[in-house]
Amino acid sequence: MRILLIEDDAETRRYIQRGLDELGYAVTCAANGAEGVMLASELEHDVIVLDRLLPRLDGLSVLKALRSAQINTPVLMLTALAEVEARVEGIEAGADDYLSKPFAFTELAARIGALARRPPLRDPTPTRLRLADLEMDLLRREVHRGGELIDLQPREFKLLEYFLRNAGRVVTRTMLLEQVWDYHFDPKTSVVETHISRLRGKIERNFQSQLLHTVRGAGYCLKEPDE
């Protein structure tokens, strides 16, 4: 098991590293927050042991930087702060567990083992959606097909996002009215059909394969060209 230990106190760092070495763990050490972020970004670890009070970049800032970079490695935070508010602040920033100083090494090892046994978390908020050569960047609010930028209006973007999140499934007109327009009634207009026609023109014009299909009597389906 690979452990990243981010601890500025040299004596504490040596104590923890020696104990983890004896358990057969591979330990990488950082003496400050900035170094810890760099090592966490460059190398994969099973668990990160992170001190709350660090020079250059404090533990909370390190934690926020890791989570912002989509580094979801379990983090055990060490702290000399006994206040409940401090622990809550760490948990809200993304810590998976907390251990107050001073601590027994056996408890530290047990908590590390428990974190390492947790199944990996799936990212609940992907920033990119893709189908064949069609790609949507949710952060940049951009859509490309075959490397070509496609200019979509906000409603068209939302419509395509819903199709991409439900790729391969039949999506009904009612579902689109509720999820894209937030209508919980039928407006008795061709708003859905009009927008789908415009969307098709933008994502399929000048491209050989069709992605967005009409399913007669049911709705629409965005799917791979060979399905």
C-alpha cells in the first residue's frame, strides 16, 4: 500500500514513517503543504495522511486543492485542534477521517487500513460527456464534433446535455419538456421538435454519420452510429 505523509514536524514524520515502513507500506513524505500537493498530483497513493497545521500551505488548503484537482484519494487528517468546529471544517473540505494529536500509532494504522479498504469513489460530476466523435465540455460550455467547434444556443446545449447523459436510451417528448424546459404540462407547441431540428442541423450537418434518431411513436435516441 502506498501512503503519502504530509507532516511538517520532523520527529512526528519520522515516527509515523518508521511505523508504516514496519507494516510493509511504501511511504512518501512531504514536509510542507505545497510539496504535498505536488507529490499527490504526480504520484498515485492509496491513502494520504495530512497534518492540519502546515507551513506554506495549510492542511485545509491542501485538501481543497486536491479535491478541486479531482484527486479523490482517501485523506486522514491529523490535528492538534480539539474543537468540534475544526473537525467539521476538515470533513466539509473533503477529509475522510480525523485523528487528534497525540494519538496511538495502532489507531493511526487501523484508520489507514480502514480507508484503504473503502471502494474507490466514482466521480459524481463528470466535466466531459462523449459519444463517438461528439464531445461536450461542461466547464467550458463547448461542444466539438470531430474536433470542430459547434456553436449552440443555451437551450440547445441543455438539450444535447440531456441526450448525452441518456445516450442509448429512448427519450420521450414529455421527458424533454420536464427536464430541459421545466414544463410539467404540454404547452401544445412544437418547441421540442423545433429545437431538435436545429440541434440536428448543427451536430450532423457536414458529418457522415447520424447520431440523433427519431424513434417512431416513442421519442428520440442519441446513439453510436453502428448501434
